[in-house]
Amino acid sequence: MIWALQFFLGLLVANAGEWCMHRYILHYYGKRPDSFWAYHWHEHHYAAQQSDMIDSGYKSWPIRWNTQAKEWLTLMSILLVNAPFFWWANGYAFGMYLSVFSYYIVHRQAHLDSCWAKKYLPWHYDHHLYDPNANWCVTYPLFDYVMNTRRKRDIDL
């Protein structure tokens, strides 16, 4: 029972973290051209806007210093920070690790296949092609609903 609660807490914290990081770091600092986070707004959003959600930086493994490589670095840092939880709250750590891996897989797929994104991640599709100032969650829009930032498009794009 304790492990399951820890696991659920890990999923919850990861989703809240995904929302906060996307909203307050990737978009606030990302709009500043001199910021490390500028790749998100100036590369990733630009590519998605120009190509109906497709970001060609995801077509190969992150061996160049592009959007995907910077995302990998950030995700690996999150995993590293949460690694100590395996010793005293491993349910929480498993929830966090599952969330980070899920994030990478679905985010990458969403930017390789726009039809898939529109069907399975409509909130993320809406974020890129409808309202970049809402729909901050990628894997699941729980915190967008909690924070009242889930915005659905009025018409089908």
C-alpha cells in the first residue's frame, strides 16, 4: 500500500513538474534569446509551427546539440536528482522515472507524426498549433485541468 501511494505521488509530482517547467522555465526563459532554454521557443516551437507539429530534430538520436539533445540533458538531470529516492521511497522514484521515460517517448512521437499527436496528445497538439500560452502538460493534461490552463481549439485544425 505504501509503495502504491509513493508511486502515485511520483506520477503526480512529475505531472506538476512538467506543467511548471514548461510554463515557467521553457516559456518564460525560453523566449529570451540569450537563455539556455531559448531552444524551446526559438527552435522547437518555431519548427512545430512551420511544419504542422513536426520537429526534424527528433528524426535521429540526439547526437547533435539540438532541441532533442538539450531535452535529453534536462531529462537526465531530473532522473539524476531523483535517483536517491530509490533508497528510501522507491515507489516514488519508479513513478518519477516512468513519467520521465513516458514524457520523452510521447513527446518525440508527437513531433515525428502530427496525425498521431492530434489523436493521442490533442492537448500538446493544441499547445503548438492553437495556443502556446496554455496546455502546458505533454504526457497527460492533469495539471492543465487543475490549474485551469487546458484550452481546446474551437474548430478542428
